[in-house]
Amino acid sequence: VGFAQSGKVIELKSANKMENTTIGGEQVRDFVGNVHFVQLSESGSPIKLWCDRALQFVQSRRIECFGNVRIVRDSVTLRSKEGTYFDRTRRAHLTKSVRLERPGTVLTAQEGDYEADEKRAHFTGNVVVQDSVSTTTCDDLTYFEKDERSIAVGNVKIVSPKDGVTVYGDSLMHLGTIDYTIILRNPTLVQVDTSEFGRLDTLVVVSKMMESYRDSSQRYV
């Protein structure tokens, strides 16, 4: 079972049960249990989709997914409880407990969109990004997979427990390939350190712009 898509086909690999039905006057295939679809991206790499139940709308060419939704493309895995996959544009809209996993990093959010051909993901609502050294929270984040670039907007906060440093700002851009972060608007750095006498020493730095370089140690400029 599949839809033709500009020479690419979205193909059903498995399902425990299938029924044909009609919803809103449109022909729908209802798949239940171990549902697995595969579609080739524009570059030829496979986009793999799993879920517990899927409603495949034939005319509008979308798949409503429910339960343990998982999308895998190269080194990126997306998870959620519900979502919609649009095979015409190879785009996914995910809702409820959205999670992106890639080597060394985990992101969670309320909602997310993934465009497979552009290798771009956009997340909104209580966005949290965790890696081995820091946790970043924000309202809105766009991730560009090709160059490992992230743009975070709204109530940005970066916590680095090892250094005792927390950085606040309106927005930031992070370049993962060189471990470089720049906060362009209203950055504030707060570092809390405990002295040998048990007192808390607090350093606060406010500037117009702030840059962070991470190699063997983390540096802020």
C-alpha cells in the first residue's frame, strides 16, 4: 500500500490489522498494531515512521498517527504520542510529549514540526535541550540538521552546573560543529561559587552581546 510522491512512494511495511472506511467523505485506511511506513526523502535516504495506529487519508495524502509515534531519519529520531505526516511534502507535525534525539543531545517540547527534505525542525512550548554539559530552555527553537545550527527565541536560559554558570537572554544561535554560541540580545551571566569558608560568591555580568566558546573549557566573551 502506498502513495506515489514525485517518484517517491510512501510504503506500508507492516500493520497487524487494516480496515477501509470513510471520514468526512474521504477514503481512509485504518491501520492498527505495529504500524510501520517508509518513504524516501528527496536525497534518497529513508524516512521511517512507526506508530500504534494510523489513519491514512488517500485524497489529502496525510497520515494521522496515534500512540508511540516515532520518526527516524539518518541520526535523528523524533518521538511523540500523536502526530500527522504529510507524504506530499515529507513533513511531520507532532503533538503531545514531543522528543528529538540525536547523538549527545535530547530535546523535549510541547509541539514540533519536522521537514525531512530541508532537514529542519521547529519546536514550541517549554523547549528543553540537554547535552553532556548544559541544559537550555526557551519558548521556541529551530534546528537546522545540515550544519547543526540551532536558533532559540524567548526566555532563553542556559544552565552549566559544572561551572556554576547560568546565562539568560532574549535569543541565541548555537553552531554545533564548532561548539560556538552567541546571544545577541540582553545577555546576563550569573556565576555562583562557594568559597573555602562556605560563603557564596556571586558574579553578575550584563552586556549588549555575549559569545561562548567550548573546547577543553567553556569561555564567555
